[in-house]
Amino acid sequence: MSAAPLLSVRNLTRTWDGRHGCHDVSFDLYPGEVLCVVGESGSGKSTLLQSLSMQAPAQRGSVCYAMRESGLTDLATLSSARLRLLARTDWGFVRQHARDGLRMQVSAGANIAERLMAVGERHYGSLREAAGNWLEKMEIDLARLDDVPGTFSGGMQQRLQIARNLVTHPRLVFMDEPTASLDVSVQARLLDLLRRLVADLDLAAVLVTHDLAVARLLAHRTLVMQGGRVVEQGLTDQILDDPQHPYTQLLVSSILQG
């Protein structure tokens, strides 16, 4: 793992009404590392993810990213055009409901190829080949390349959304409850696929979830939020096996009792 962080967050605060949101969040994320943000609904974890990805920029504090050409850079200093390019190339964002992250009116192949076109690829054969390769990586039948996402199951739609995000080989992926809307058996298959992809592609990821089992399976480190603030953070196994904060203890015990 690199000694230099890919993402460095200091005292990030973003609220919607002065109270609800996230307050004074700080952490570093390193290349190839998966960080899970866990907590109950309303804990501020989704607001944090939106701030990190500049969809709802911080009101206080800083989010710095290791740009390929200039090193660690405060994202607040970048133009809207630069941020849009980052979002289409170096980052991915996987949403809880795949329909929110796909273009439902165009084919599966076009959904994947669209991000490649955004970075300059124009050769139809190359685009189609890349889209087909990613479908196969996502364990989707190549024969479905020209089908629209509305004809896919929920699990297939989510895998297609992941392919759409990963085709440009981003270094950082944000994931907002990627398994929450899926059946348990479908969740397990998707988590196994995600674990392999993260390792194979050396992806860094920030993954929001309320499911500690997801954190256990995927995350190197875990950050626990309550009431918009980080109450505990550390290595995932350490957090889940020996929680120190009363809120973390409650989360872990509720899972064990369930």
C-alpha cells in the first residue's frame, strides 16, 4: 500500500440545516484500500459520501485528492469542468438503486461504452468489444449486450452499473449501499464479485453501508458514524471484534443478537 494517501479529508463538515449531515470528519484513504462507513439511517454517512465526491461540497474543512498530474489537491479549488472530468474518468459512483446510475433507455453496451466515449474513444468496434468484455466480467451473458437495462433483474442492473463505472479504470469508487436493495442471495453474489474486482483492479473505495457483514467482507478499515460524527475508526476486524465506543458495541451486539 502506498505511503501517500489518495484521498485526505480534514474536518469535513456539511449540514443541510446546521445540524443534520456530517461534522468534523477526518481520515486518509490509500490506493487500493477499502473504507466502509457504517451507521444507522440518519447518521450522516450518505451526506459524507456526497461531500467526498463533490456532489454536495463541504461547507468547512477540506477534501484533497491525489491528482495524477499535480499530487494532493484541494478539490474545492478545481473548476466544475475538472470535477466533471474526474467523475467520468478517475472516479466511479455506484448508487443504491441501479436505475439512478444507469441510462435506462439505451442498451447495456451503450451504458458501458458511454464513459469510454467521454474520454475520447470513438471506434465503434473497440467500444463494443470493451463493453462485451465488461459484461462477461460482471457475469452477464454477452447476448444481452444490446438489451436495455429495464429487461434485466435487479442484481444484473447493479452489476451493469458497476461495469459502467469501472470501464475507465478509476482509482477511486464511491459506493452508496450497493447491496441494500437486493435479495440476500443476490447480495452474496454481488459482494463476492466486488471483492474480486477491488483486489484485481487495485481499487480504492469508500463504501457506505448499514450492514456490518458487508464491512467485514470488503473493508480494510471501518469508520463508525453516529449523529453526524465519527465515533470510532480503525481496522475493520478490530472494530467489529473489539468495539470500544458504546454505539459501536450496540451496533455489533444487535447484529449478533439478530
